[in-house]
Amino acid sequence: MIIAFSVTPMGTGESVGEGVAEAVRVIRASGLPNETNALFTTIEGEWEEVMAVIKQAIDAVMAVAPRCSIVLKGDIRPGVTDAMTGKVASVERHLAAKPGSSEAQSNGR
């Protein structure tokens, strides 16, 4: 399964970077495949291990903030592994099949 999620410290002022960094530290230490961008972290593994890491990430945020907001989006597909990279590779293959189509549209205004 793949879960894209965010954990946001609340009640700590305008900046949330410190609390988010604590959550990302836990996620990276888990050893599960993961990727962090500006809005979400994506993690892949079996249900129990992914949910355990998400709980640990929430606990890490709660250690530095009085409140935590979470958002989860999941793709549960039994028997599939390496879906994080496989899904992106599939989109890239489709993009490559029609080279320049996006560029042609933006240049052809």
C-alpha cells in the first residue's frame, strides 16, 4: 500500500518546520520507501508497518506541539510492491509516447 499523508503541528505559531522535521526524521528512520515534498510525505509498505510509522510521526509532532492535524490518502493494492516508483514510471512512459504534446500546447497559445 501507498499512503500520502501530512502531519501539521498546530498551536506552535506560524512556522511548522521544526515539528514536520521531527515527523520526517521518524519516517526516514523507518526504512520504508518514502518521499517528502512541500505538501505530503508518501510511504509504502504493508498496512501494519505503514500505519505504525504514521502513528510514530504523529507522536513526534505531538512531542513539540499541543495539537496535530493529519491528512491521509491511500492506495491499497494487495500484492503490488514498488508502486511509488512504478506509478511515476508509468506516467513518464505515457508522456514519452507523445513527445512534445505539452510543450506544443504551451507554445501554440
